[in-house]
Amino acid sequence: MQDWDDLRYTLAIARTGTLSDAARRLRVHETTVARRLVTIEARLGTRLFERVGGALRATSAGDIAIARAERIERDVASMQAAISGADGEVAGVVRLTAVPILINRVFVPAVSILHQAYPRLRLELIAEPRDISLTSRDADIALRLARPRGLNTIRTRRIGRIDYAVYAAHDRTPDGLPWIGYDDAMSGLPQAQWLSAAIRRSKRRSPLATNDAEGLLQAVNAGLGKSLLPCAIADREPLLCRIAKAPTLSRELWLLVHADMRPLARITAVIEWAEQTLRQAGISAR
């Protein structure tokens, strides 16, 4: 399997687990993905994937093909990075991912500053409460609320700390409000665990659960309850008041970027813009 298109299709299927999701990632029709997979497997004379519980899982031959495809993908990305960054021009596409509340409340309002400085740069912001894989090239830069481990090809650096405190609508009595927390899928988050403990202590049923702080913010703004929110964002909300002055919880903010892409001018420009934007929002290293 030497054709780069074959490698792209193989990786898309491996990373999504379904033909339909692979088609969306590749921006082609599902039948195209199915046809290409049949062609690839016929050319190799072996099955690369088998269906297990409604999803496609790699066979032993598939694992070998995927490992080879990933090596070639890294080589191609490195070559493209070297070519596109040869003249130091800030141009092209950069994909940055972070939790939705940072994307929506911090970065989107500041995008015009970046575009004014670099009109040939296209920024793609991916708002996602769960971690998106940089190793599978789903994003170029990621901001995560925990120190990443075991990423040999990824450069990491702590760039800030996000403080959290309890907020309620300013026209509501906090003691009479129920807690609003995270859904079970986010139970591993430190802020979700703090809220779960608060809900248990209150012995009151939580009327709402969301999978991200953006949903919590909107619910508290609507007067549905009180919750733990990032201070840098909630302090700027005119309808909210902080119940206690001191932060209740703090989380480190880490920046992740592909090691082979870090020297690129466009990556450097976006990282500098992101750090400046975070500092202006009150999120800075300390």
C-alpha cells in the first residue's frame, strides 16, 4: 500500500471506526469509502478490518498497515511543514482545539486581531469538551486542563492556571438554589467531582447536568441554579455574582503542539496570539 490516498482512507477508518464517520472526515460519500476499502484489501490480498459490535476494528494485518500509514503521515506532514515554512510567511491553516467555553468566550472574540495581523492565515477553532488527538492530526495545537503524558511526538508546556469559584445569578438567593453539575461522562474532571460532592452534601436533586462549563454558565445565567465556573469568564458576566471571593479550585492549562510543526511561522503566530489572548482574559502562568 504505497498510494497516499489508500493510506488516508485506511487511517480514517481506523480512527473513526465506521465507514460513515470516515466519510465525513474525508469529505466524501460513504459508498466511496466502502469501495476504496474493498479495493485496498483486494490489492493487499488480506482483510484490514473486521466488524465487531457495529464498529470496524483492525485485524493483525490492519495493525501493520495502520502503523506504516502513520509513519508515512508523519513524514508527509514534516515535509509539508518544511516547505510551507521555508520563507517564514504566516499563511495557511492552523487547527486549535480547546474546551468550548475557552473557544466561545475567549478565543472567538479575539480572532479579528489575529486576522488583521495575518490576513493569509486561516484559523480553525475546534470546541470540544473531550481531548482531541494531536497524534492523529485532528488538530495542530491543543489546550488541555491537565498535564499530558506519554506523547513522545508532542511538545507540551504549562501556559496558565484557571481558577474556579461558585457563582449564582445576582438576583437569586444562593442558599435557595440547587447545584448544577456535569453529566456522568465528565465525572473524571476535578470540577465535576467537586460539584458531585457539593450535590451530595446538599441532599437536593440537581435539576440539570451538562457536559461542559459553557452549559453550566448558561444555566446559572438563566437562574436555574448555582455552579462552579471559571473565574476569568464568569467574573465578566453582568448577571452573575461570585458567592465566595477566594477561588474554590484551580486547574493548570497546558499547551500541546506537534514537535515537527512547532518551528512553523503560522504555528508560532497562533501560539503567541493564544497566549496573549489568555493573558488579557486573566489566564496566565503563575
